[in-house]
Amino acid sequence: MSTNTPLAIQPLSPLHQQMQQWRREIHQYPETAYEEFLTSDKVAEILGSLGLTVDRGLGGTGVVGLLEGELGEGPMIGLRADMDALHLNELNQFEHRSCHEGKMHGCGHDGHTAMLLGAASHLSRNRQFRGSICFIFQPAEEGHAGARKMIEDGMFERFPMDQVYGMHNWPGLEQGRFAVHPGAVMASADTFTISITGQGGHAAMPHQGVDPVLVAGQIISASQSIVSRNINPLESGVISITQMEGGDTHNVIPEQATLKGTVRTLAPEQRELIQQRLRTLVENIAAGFGAQAELIYRDGYPATINTPDNAEQCRRVAASLAGDENVDWAIAPSMGAEDFAFMLQQKPGAYIWIGNGAGPDCCALHNPHYDFNDEILPLGASYWVALSYQLLS
Ligand SMILES: [Zn+2]
Ligand SMILES: [Zn+2]
């Protein structure tokens, strides 16, 4: 650490090297959804060595470490990190690059895990707090709802937490900064398939059939009226039709056409409205052309929505570490999705962003050249520690 480390994060500085080592080891052996075997072994072993009560198996490879404070009764809080990697070929050449072909820690979950382990390490030796802390290490954040799986497996029954907190590194936000949202921070992400059935026939005699390709075209156009004409202009939503299939050749009107796409929103009301409008348009446009169409709508992750009071507490904790001027409050949310949303549907809490660095060299999440910024490990771990003391004093 440099000598100008802010006072507030100095207690975690001695753990910087240790966290970096954990982080790079995890980076080297990335594991994807529900196969975080080495990673969860490592996490459980470290938590056990710190004297925490370790629970394994929630969500398959999930790990929860329980730490009791020494100041008696108090709330139970949950601090959550994700452990999974992406299906992505790493293009970095540094020493700690992925040893698992086709898998990569391209979202920084290696860093999230290391920061939470660092916080557990510090707090296990400094237990001047009330109540207890659950250190949650979840599997399968990337599209496979590991958080939901842990909840379905009874996490909140086994550990009746009062509040839950999450943190994600954020490229584009400078190192040393945080961003906290008083409401929605990430979007819901649903997918849909529209199956259109017409009546196939000769392309030169279209009047004898019902063309599902034409119907598909009308549905594509009409679907774009939902956000522009049905959603309040001050709210937001995205409908993207990303795939279309139909027909095999140039002289046959096909019997079937299929459209696929995604819907993103920042609030349950818009999510519901878009689904309803899409269904109405799909069924009625098809009927108007003498075809039939079915919308199969699959709920993905809900929007990640912070509880305002808890977010305000997080903002104060972040400001105590980074300075008021280095905490963004209520900046635009991301239309990406995050499965910590499932935990926030059940418990009050907040999910914040920690700057991973900005500028021309800054690499986006899920990019094959991305790497978690090891310089922010002490700041992130300090956030967890300071938040715990703040909530459990
Ligand atoms: Zn990701
Ligand atoms: Zn991520």
C-alpha cells in the first residue's frame, strides 16, 4: 500500500497482499455456474480457519460463514459475494490468467470473493459488534440464478437475516469512488419467444395461404410502440427482438415463423405492462391476418431495487471511507441485470458499485481483456467492515 492510504481504510491494508493472492488464485481457476467446487472449497477453508461457523450446500456450491459479535444480541445482516466465472476465452497474458480453457473471471467475482474474505478475516479478529454477520458466497450469478437457488434451499430460514447487502465492481467509475442508488440499480431481464403459425403455400400464389413472415414483420414494428406509446416517458423499458426464423427457401411461404427477444425494465409495474401489451399485440395482430401466434414469456432476473433507507446508510459508510465527493448518489441505473435482486425482493438492503477504474485503458465487464483491479481490494473490504460496524453498533 502507498503511504497516502486514507486513514479509514488503513486497518485493512495489512490484508492487501493476502486478498490479492486469493483473488489471483481464484482468477487462475475460474469455475462457472454451480461448478464452483475449487472456489467454494477454498472459501469454506478460509472461513473455517478464521473460526466462523461454515454452512455448505445451499444452492449446491454456496457457502455461508456465520460470525457472532461479542457485544450481545442484535440484528443479523447478510453480506454477499458471487463466486462464478463466465464462459469466455481470456485474452490476457499476465501470470494469473485463466488456466481453464473457455472460462474466465470476466466480471470480477474473483475480486468480490476476495474482498468479502478480507472483511471476514478482519471482523473475525475484531468482533466489537452486536448481533451476527452472514458472509454469503453464492454460485451462478451469471444467468443461472444462484441467489434464488440459495433462497429456495432455505437460506433465509436457516439464517434469518434482517438486511442484505451486495457490491459489484464498476468499470468506468474511477478507482476510489462508489455509486449508490436509492432505488433501482439494475434492470429486470426477461426473455420471450413468439411462435407464429400461418398457412404455408406457393410464394407465387400468396392469396391461397397465410404468410407468417408478414405477420412477424408487423409484430416487430408494433412491439416498438410499447415503450414509446405505453410506458410513461419518465420511466424506462427496453424491448429488443434479436432473432427471427422462418422459411427455408425463396419460393415457399412457410407455415411457421419465430421471433425471440428480451425485455428490460427498472420496476415491476413496467415489467408487467410490457408483458401484457406484448401479448395483446402478438395475439391480435396474428388474428387480424388470419394467423395464430403465441407469446411464451420467461421471467428472468427481477430489477435490483435498493431500499432507500438502507441505501442511505451505505452512502454514509462509503462517504466515510472515500469522502463525500467520491460517492455518486442516484446516478443512472444500468440496464444490465443482477441476481442479488432475488435477495432484495425478500429483505431490505442495498447493492452498490465500487469503481474499478476509468479512462481509456479501462476494460468493460465481460470483455476478454478485463481484470479486477487489485488496488481497490482494501477499499472494498473496508466498506464491508465499516458497514458492519455501522449497522451493528
Ligand atoms: Zn457479469
Ligand atoms: Zn458480475
